[in-house]
Amino acid sequence: MTTLHVRPRHDRTRPVLGGEHGVVVVGTLLKTLLALALIAAIGYDGFSITTTHLTVREHAQAAAREGYLAYKVKATPQAAYAAVVTFAEDEGDTVVPDTFGVSERKTVTVSLQRVAPTFLARYVPGLADYTIAVGAGSAGDPLR
């Protein structure tokens, strides 16, 4: 006679996730995700601050060139200032007060400012100052 062996549906010797084991796994996953999110936010803030500082310097130089070209055509500081402000607004920057000027040698100088978009750095007192980028530029006739 042949004997038929039937396996039970649930093998009780293997651990089953649930109870305290499940809480530990979920807690560990949440801590890992929180740590990864924090690392990602710090990386984003660092990248954003760096690119904003570099970009505002380039924009300041380009705004000074635009101001110089307007001054060259219309020969008034008001036209140069209007060109600088228009360029800055188009690029999302602001002109720093009392930094625009046209020298006797017809060189236009200006400083622009922009705030870096960040997740965390703007709330940290030591880092908040780095989120504001200021760049200066000047342009004039190279032959003078």
C-alpha cells in the first residue's frame, strides 16, 4: 500500500512578517527614505546655490554690455539704465540699488542680484546668506 504525504499549507517554521518584525522593517525603511531625502535636498541646495552664483555673474556682464550698447546708440545714461533693467527683468534678476553707473570713459557698470531656490539652506542661519547671489559686470569701449 502506498502512503500519500500531504504538506501543510502554511509552513510554521518560517518567520512571517508581521507583529514586531513588520514594525522594525517599516521603521528601517522610513529612516532610510528620510536619510535619502535629506541627502537629496542638501545636494539640490548646493547645486542650486552654485549655479545661481555663476549665472548671476554672467547676467551682470551681459546686462552691462546691453547698457553700453544702448548708451552708445542714444548717448544717455537713462537709456543705458533702461536697457540694463529690461535685461535683468527678462533674466529674473534685480538691479542692486545704487550700483549702476556710467563713467567718464563711457564704461557701464552694474550689479545684479538673485535668490537661489533652495529646500533647506534658506532656513539655516549660517547658510541663508549664500542663497543671495550678487554679480557685478562692466562693459565699455575696449579702445578707450
